[in-house]
Amino acid sequence: MPYIHVRGVEHYYQWVGTQAHTGEKPVLVFLHGWAGSARYWESTALALADRFDCLLYDMRGFGRSRLPREPLALDYELETYADDLALFLDALGLHQVYLNAHSMGASVATLFLNRYGDRVIKAILTCSGVFEYDEKAFTAFHTWGGQVVKYRPSWLAKIPLMDRVFMARFLYRPIPPAARQAFLEDYLMADYGAALNTIFTSVSKKATEVMPVEFAKLQVPVLLIAGEYDKIIPAHMGQYAASLNQQFIQFIQMANTAHFPMLEDAPTYLKLVGEFLASGPVLAEV
């Protein structure tokens, strides 16, 4: 399996639909969400591989990008993950790309767009938005999240129907059993420090203050797709984020989907993404 060394971590990556970047098509990079991996983007990437060289990777501490035993002098701030992405693209010699990012990965992508905006042509943010700070609710969420991350025995993946139970809160429509099982496995093998600390950096008072400013500053064309019944990042949070920058952010709410619209209603999702990417010239990498 291919890996790229970035800041002390071997980052897993894969090209979908091609063995390597051809240079003949633009590159579309996919970012996954909390405790996930690039695996759940594979079907979306494959459907877009006729027009793009699709690049998937697992972020530091998640999926197959395992952390070394020796402690790293790195934090788990979302800005640090955005810098990881820049170094990852540098290592592959990619200077300008398209992005499609989901959930926590979409927050990382938003920060990346403002730090390295000249490197992105267009971006899709799937299930992203702005949280309103509520001290009691955030404290309760962090307490619950800490317990969830702490208690993750590997044998949970072997319990019949556990994948269905695990994914129930994330979905409105069913997805294939293999996809549900992959989500459960990724959650169970996520690094403890990465999984725990990104809960605190993704849902925090700082994020409620920083992310509205970041959305307002965007100067790269963005399509923000929300799921109508998303309980993790409700659609109104995405709509508010888009309202902060109507010049560059186009907001669409997908009916009858929740936190994984790309899997719950793939045809509609691909149609929306395809139309957005096709509007205006699709540029090859420069």
C-alpha cells in the first residue's frame, strides 16, 4: 500500500481509477470526517474518475495513517491538519487541486482554503457548518465523547448488527452493510489521542468563534451540501455558514438524507457535485 511521510507520520493514500496522477486530468482530493477514513469516499471517487484523478488519503491518526509510538511534537488543532494537507500535496508534487471534504474534514478544508487558497480551484464541503456555543451542551458532549472514545474494544466489530446500531444516528436512509462495517472498523482503530482531541478541537468555543470568520473570508468557489435530517451537523448550521459569504458559497440541502448524503443518495449527490464542478472551466493542474 502507498504511503507518504508527512511530519513523522506515514500517511496512507490511494488514487482511484488510476495507478498514479496522469497529469492529463485535474486532481480531486477527498478528506474524510472524524474517526473515519478514505474508504467511504471510494464509490464517490470512482464515479468521478472519468473527469478527475481522484486522490484519497487518511488523515493523521485515522484509518491506515497510524501514529508512531514515539510522541510527536504536533497538536490536534484543525489548522494543524490543514498544514498537514499542504505538506502532503507538496510531497506528491501537486500544486493546484479540487477538494471534496466531509464533516470534520470540511472544517479542515475551510481552513486550508484560507491558508492556501491559491492551491484550490473549487471545493465541495459536505455536511459542514457553524456551531453555536452552549457551554453546558458542549461540556456534556465532550464528556460523552471521551467515554465513547475510551471504550472501543475490537470485539465490538464482531457483534451481529453492531454496525447497524453504530450508524443509526448518522443515517436517514440505509447504506450497504459493507459500508456500515467499514465505518465501525475505522472508528475502532482510530488512534486514541487523535480521536479524543479532535472532538475537543472540532466542537469547541474556539471553533464557534473562528469558523464564522473563516467562512466569511473564503474566496474560492464552494458548494456546501447539507443533509436534511443530519443530526450531527444540522442543515441550518450549513445554511448559516453559507449566508456569511453568498458570493463564494452555494448552499444546497439534500432531501431525505442525513450525515452521509454521498452514500444515502449517491445519484443526487453526484449530480449536484458534477454540475458544480462543470460550471465554468475545469482546469488541469498547473
